Amino acid sequence: MCCQRRQSAVVAPAALALIAGSISPQIAICDATYRRLKNDPVSKIRLIADMYATQFAEHQRSLALREVLDPFKLTHDKFVAKQRSMDPNFVQRVANDLSAVYVGTETTVTGVDDEGAHLYLIQDRAALTGSNLPGTTRCENAAAFVAIGGGSHHAYSQLSLANYDRFWPLSRALFLLYSAKRRSEAAPGVGEKADWFFITRDGFDRFHSTVVDELEKEYLAARKGEAATQSAIEARLEAFVHDKVKQPAPTTPPSEPANPSANDFFELSHMISKASRHSWVL
């Protein structure tokens, strides 16, 4: 796995949280999750992801109450208890404002337990799942990859077009992941620096720098080969199009002039009308 430099957190011996978006709330959420895990240790990655999502939702609720209710000297309990005596428009506006508060973060909780490797995506409000609840968790084990933050669309495109699945050999998967990361750098705000991890049931570790250097060398070689292939294709197409444009249009031998009849004019106008519906642009 790969993440932008300093955008990961250890939440369990064999589980990592990769974070994107606003860092300050993520620090609070990660710390709260870590404390809960110390008091109530679990090894299942699903349970760790659910625990993280719970802390995520609690942070969002705390943020919403502070931003929306505090200016009116209200707590959540007071707001619920006094709704019937309040102006309905005010109640509706406050309810809408409470649900509109976003944490502005995304998180991937990933790790290995006795059931295998797991990927979970936790979002502020999951647009992809249609949920309006903060801290929505989605399992990505079937897809076997997930990308968050700036450049995620670039990475998703690379991984999807390659038809990646979890049965790929490590070397092939690692090169694809590296290529996806490098191509995501086309997005604004995505830097070149990244942390590279691998996780087993015994814990996690970083890839040695020599592995990353070798991936970079092969990636540059692949891009150079792609550029050469692209140039050759463009040259062949340029020659093909140029030759086609130079070819004269086919001519029809002149025929004996004839006196046109009214029926001939009708057939000619029908042919012109039919041809006009089949225009082509090269």
C-alpha cells in the first residue's frame, strides 16, 4: 500500500489507517480509536473499522453541535426537548444545518487478521453509497483496492483499466500500484513523496528504499516506451490521413445528355435529401 508522506496512523499491530483531507480532525479520531482499542482490544479488521467509524461519527456530531447549537445556547437534549415549542421553520433550519456539517476527511482502514486481508473505506457522508450518516463504512475487499484524497480519480482509472484483482502476483501488483501513484501526481496538490507499506498477520513494515528506486526506474522505462510507441502510431496515422486527403475524388464517366423529366427531378431531390443525412467528418 502507498500513502502521501505522514498521512498514515497505526491503530492496531496489524492495521493501518490511511487518511486524506483535513488532518486536525483525523488526529483526534485516530487518537480516540487507539484509546478505545487499548481498553477493548480486538483483532478483526472489520471491528476496528467499525470502531473508527464510530469515533468519526462522534467527532462529526460534536463539531455540528458546537457550530450550530452553541450560538443559540442549546445542547442536543435541549433542542430535542423544546422542538414542539419552537418555530417549525427554525427547527427545520437547525436540523438541516446539523446534517450539513462535514468533517472533510476520508479514511482507509486496512490490515490482516485470521480471515485474510481487508480494506475498509470510511467517508464523511458516503456519496457512493447514498448514505447521509457520518462515518459510513464500506468494505472494499471485492474490489481489492481503494484510493482516497487528491489524485484518487487518476489512481482509480489506472487500477480499473488494468483489470486488477487480488490474485495478481506481488511484483505485478506492486508495479501497477506504483504507476497509479505516479500518475495521480497530475492532480493538484499531490506530491511525489510517499510512504510504502506491506502488512502481514505479524504486523506491518515499510518497503526498503531500493525497492522503491527499482520501481521508479522501471516506471520511467515504461513511460519512455509508451512515448516512443505513441510517436510511432501518430506518425503512421499522419501519413495515412495525408495520403487519403491527397487522393482525388472518384469520377463518373460522362453519360449521354438526356432531356430530364419531372420524375427525374423528383428522384434527384430524394437522393440529395438522403445523402444529407449521412455526413461524415474525419
